[in-house]
Amino acid sequence: MNISKSKYKILSEAERRLKNLSPKRLIVANDILAYLEDRESSDASQELLNLPGFEEAFRNASQQAKKCEVIKFNRIRRNV
């Protein structure tokens, strides 16, 4: 597989291939895509969980949001 292909070109090729599949195989392909999508999400979540202190910081932020102890973004935004 050529990694340097543009995302658009890869999507076009995948769409063409999917259109040529029988309904049974299209279901299988969809299941495979759902699995890959789930793995992508799981990998990203695991990467965050591996950051030192992330879980505690996330819990604290969630509690602050529940208590409405937040600052509006436009109050802290800087013109950069």
C-alpha cells in the first residue's frame, strides 16, 4: 500500500471497490471498517490515558464543569 497517496484518492478507490461488492460482502466490509474506526478511537484514548496526570486532570475538569466553575474561552483567548 502506498502511504503517500492522498486521502481523497484512497477514499475514491475504496468507494469504487465498495460499490462493486455484493450485499453480503458489503456487510462484512462495513463491519471491518467499524472495527478499524473503533480501534482508532481506542488507540487515541489509550494515548491520552498514558499521559502522566491525565486521568486526575480530566476528573478535576469534569467536576469543575459540573459545578459551572469554568471560564468562557473568549475571556482567556489571546490574540495570536
